[in-house]
Amino acid sequence: MKKIVKSIFTLSAFTFIERILGFLFKIYLSNELGATEIGIYQVAFSFFMVLLTAITSGLPLVVSKRTAKCRAENALCEEYSISTASLIISIVTSTLLIATVFLLKDVIANAFASPISMTLALYMLPALLFSSIYSSFRGNLWGRQKYTAVSVLELIEQIARISVCIILFVLGFDKMLSTALSMTIACLISALACMAVYFKQGGKLTNPLSEIKPLLKSSAPITFSRAASSVIAALTSIAVPYILMRYGASSEQAMYQYGYSAGMALPLLYVPLTFVGSIAFVMIPTLSRAVATKNENSVKMQIERTISVAIVVGGVFVPIFSAIGKEIGAFLYGNIDSGNFLSFSAWLMIPIAIENITSSMMNSLELELKGLIYYIIGSAVLFAFIFLLGKNFTVELLAVGMGISFMLSSTLNVIAMRKKIKFRLNFLLTLVKIFALIVPTHFLMRWLYDIIKLPIFFKIAICGACGTAFMALGCFLFGMLKMEYFFNKKEKRNT
């Protein structure tokens, strides 16, 4: 347990630094580009993420799980064959995707509200090849529980991207093209670094023929599941501007609204959820191991506690964004509209956290296909919600639709998991308690902000610190988080 906790906090620390850098970079880009151009870039990035997910989601996860098994059985030759097979599959797949997109670029461009989005996507295409190399070696390091190495590599990629982008800006290159190109260059740097770490750690390239078919078979359901998320994001980036333009908005107005909502405000909600992402990252191999060894008590404990922790982590930060989101948006982006959207959508942090953690659990419990189906059902409800609203649709209602979608898919995930493992639903009480704390904390923070007579930065910092402390104290006092969640030394096994 201590090793798991150490891994989670190590990952959280590195990921937090990475997210903070990304967060600061997002602010920098927003001020340099503006909401409209951020919206155009966000459409291109969503399309790119669909392609990226297709080659970097299922394979690394399967490689990590099978590598962990090979290490336990001391089958190093098989481990190296798995990594080599993954490398070949990823390179072939990424090359085919790049060629296909390039050939169909004119057709694809017609689906975008702005043709510039397609140009930006083309600048990012080579990153698919570099990422395919990175993800194959990363899967091996992940399976060997080299979490620090993986975290450092991801931090290197983030730093490289920020540095390259700023350098290109300073040299006077086109800012939107520079933003896209910096992604490609950063992925090249991280691929080379990951390759170097893999070989330095004793990794080899061996005959992959016996592992290609098993890898494809095992990774396909996971890839489809993860790709579905990116596809939905890409479709949303097309649907939202489309529906706005259909009912009177100009192309520029539509991209502005999508830019300040999806490009500026929503990314802020994911920064505090770093800890949830780290739990999910570490939990996949540990929960999979408990399932494989039929340690039912451990499986139940991990599921019950982890969902509660995810709810608390998301809930602690809800009042910060709900109470002073308008001021945060104005301070960070110089855009009040992004702040209003941030305040309105703050509650989304809880369903996002639950969906994130339950979908990872579904993978560990070998329920990937059901998880994919449930995610598609939730997404179908989202699009039905958007289009049924018609002329009444606003970007604020996009947040409502997303919340409904996440809650539906999460509920279906929990039902499916309980059919396999009869764990308790204690997290429902945690959910009620966290909402009971959010309400008074919201009004406390709003009151503090109004009475403090300091520059806006200090007002936000003081109110944020007080709100977080109040929520955290309430969570411990009302038993939503217990120290034993993190410091149990032993887990009982079934006899």
C-alpha cells in the first residue's frame, strides 16, 4: 500500500507541475491568439487527438499489463518481443493515418467551420509518428512501474513544446502555425528521450512476430473505447459552432464562443483533477493484479475508496470556480465570458472525476467493451441534447449536456462493475456530503472576495486558499476522507 501511495504522490507531483506549465501556456496562448483563434486551434487539436488516441491508447495499456506479467514470470524475452511488436504496429498505423488524412485533406476541411483548422492539423500530423514510437517504449516503462521515468519524459515534452512555441513567436513566425508546429517538435524530442531511457534500462528489440496478433486482439477494444472519447470531442468541436451558426451566429462569433468555453474555461477544470489522473494511472496495474490473483477484498476496497477519493478531489475545488470563476477568467485571460462559463460549469468537476476513475476501473476489470458502449450512450445523449435545443442552444447549455452525459455513463459503469464485484455504494453518501459542503463554502468565498480590499491576484489567492482549506477540513471532519485510505499496511486476502 505504501508503494502505491508513494507512486500516486510522485505522479501527482510531476503531473501537477506539467499541468501548471500547460495551464500557464494556455494563458499565454489565449492572450497571444485571442478567443476566436483559440477556437479555431481547438477544432484542429480535437481532430488531431482522434488520430493520436487511435495509436497511443490501447497498445501502451496492453503492453504495460503484459510487461508486468512477464516481469513476474521472469520472461524477459517475451517482454522485449511485446515492446517490439507494439513499436511496429504503432509505426505502421501512424504512417497509414498520416497518408490517409493528407489524401483526404480537402474533404475533411469541409467539415470545419474554418479552413485554417485543417492547415493546423496538417502541421501536427508528423507528431503521430513520433508519438507512436514514444507510446510503445512508454508502455514497457509503465509496466515495469518506472513511474518517475515516465513522468519526467512527459514533463520534458511539455517543456519542449512551450519553449519551441515561444521561440517561434519571438522569431516572428505565424503564431497559429507555430502553435501547431511546436506540438510536432515536442513529440519528436520526447520520442527520442523515451527511446534512450528504454535502452538504458536494458530494453531490446527482438523478434516480434509471435506477439503482433495477440497485441492487436487485446488492444482493439481499449483503443476503440479511448478513441471514442476523442471522436466525441472532435464531433463536439464541429457540432457546437455548427449549431450556433445555423441559428444566426457568424463563423467568427461561433468560434469565439467555442474558444472561450472549450478552449479557455474547460481546461481549467482539469488542472485540479491531476490527483485523480494519477490514481487512475497507478490503479490500472494494481487493480488488474488484484483481479488476476482473485483478491476480491482488495478489489472491493480499491473500488470503494478510489471513487470516494475522486469525488472529494473534484468537489473540493468546485466552490473556487463557482464563487470566483468570473474573476479568475477575467484575471487569467482578460475575458469575462470565459469566467462566466467557468463559474457556471464548475459543478462538472465531480462527474468528470467519477467518469474518469470508473472508466479506468472498467479497463482493469476487463469490461472495456461495456465501458465503450456506455460512453457512446452518454455521448449520444449529449448530442441529442444539443440538437434538440435548436435555437435555444447556448454554450452554457453545453456544460449541462456534458454533465448529463458523464453522469449517465458513470452510472452504467458502476452498475456493470457491481454485477462483477459486489462492492458497497458508500461513495453515494460521500457525494451527498460533498454537495452539502460546497454550498456554504461557495457563499463564504463570495463574501470574502467582496470584503477583501486588495488587488485581484491576492483576492483570488486568499479566497482560493480559504475555500480549499474549509472544504478539506469539512471532508475530514465528516469522514469523507480517512487517513487509513492511504496508510493501510496490509490488505486481507480471500481464503
